[in-house]
Amino acid sequence: MSRERPKHPREYPVYRPRWDERPEELLGCSFQTEEELDWVRIAKKGAKVVAAYQVAKIDTFNFSILSLAVSPHYRGQGIGHWMLLHALGLIESKGGRTVHVNWGYTVPLLERLGFGHDQEKHHWLHLERE
């Protein structure tokens, strides 16, 4: 197996996983139905899932990024940043106006992207339509 990595995070294709590609171990959760995967996206290198995120629709305009993870070997390459931007694009395309993240800890990347936060580590971002 080649250890060569793409030169840019966007070279990793991102798409909805098939049932046999569900990233349960990476995201630390299990999926019971095919429909649950409608809000999951994965990034792959060849046949290997290297990153994933899961989004949930709270209501018409509010969404939550439930989790985002990058495999240890692929960290530090900007893939997490790329996946977070991809999640924001997905949410915006579904009509989302506010994104919530409740990961229980401060995430500097979220703050660099303009997310606000409170003392309880709840982050939010208001999306603006162009």
C-alpha cells in the first residue's frame, strides 16, 4: 500500500458513504438504518476512509455538526478543516442558517472560522446567504 498522500486536502474525495463504508469506528457511533447515512460524509484515499463527519437537522434553519474525525495517520494535513468547510456547505445547501457544535471542548479551528462560543463549549455560526 502506498504511503503517498495528496498534496492538498481537496484531493480527497468526499461523499455519502455506502452501507459497507459507514465510519462507525472513526465517529464512535453506530448506524441502524441506511437513512442515517444521508447526513454523513466521508473522505477516502483509495479504499480507506480517512475522515468523516455527521450532521443533524434540528429544525428548518438550525443544524448541528455532531462529530468530525480524521484518522490519526492523516491528521495535520488540513483534512479536518476541509471536512468542516464541506459540512458547512452541505448545511447551507439544505437551507441551514445557524450551525451548532456541542463537542464539550474548545476547538480553535471553529473559532478561526468565526464560530462564537459560550462557557459550556457550545459553538455556533450564523451562515449568510450570498
